[in-house]
Amino acid sequence: MEAHYGRNENQPVMPQSVNDAISLRWQELPLSQSVFHARNGRFLNRKFVSPDGRREAVYDKCGNLVTDNINMGTHNFSPPWDGWGHFWDDVLPYYAFGNSVYDRDAFADRTSATFEAYWLSKWGY
């Protein structure tokens, strides 16, 4: 749990806007891969990952960096394109502990994002 929370608290400076992320060649992920960062009515959040897939930045509908404890970008031990590695190293700890010690989202809400991701991917989002 300490390693999980620590990786999110000690990240380098993130691109402060969508335009910054794009200029640094960060990749925007589809909504179906971003639902873990679009909780509690923040459906329009956009998630970008660094070229190596280890860092994430999330932006609100106005293009501002999201820093709240539930929807913030996180550090990945395994990049999103490493399916099972990412699930094991990054998603499972998120289910259990949330993004930070201050993340008060319920376990059921965190796990429901997986079902949202499935249906969104079927609709092409």
C-alpha cells in the first residue's frame, strides 16, 4: 500500500494543459481506457499518457490538469498497453486502495469503472 500511494505522490511535474501534453507527444487514451479517472460526474475528463506509458495526466473539459484524489493521473508500474501487467501492477492496487490515502471513493465505485470501460469500448469510445 505504501508503494502504491508513494508512486502517485512523488511524480515529476505534469504537463499543465492538454496543449502541453500534445506538444510533448503524450498519447490521449479513449474514454473506455480513461474511466478510472472520470469518476463522480467528471465524465468529460481526458487522459493522456507519457510516451513510455509510465505517467498519466488527466484534464477536465476545459483542458486544465485534474489533481483531485479520485480522478488525478497516476504513475504506472506497467504501461496501459501491457494488458495483464498493467491490470496486475496498477489496476488491482487501485481497486483495493484508490489513488491516494485521501481517495474516499467507494470500492464498488472503483470496480464499476471496469464495466463502464467494457461498454464504452463496445460503443467505440
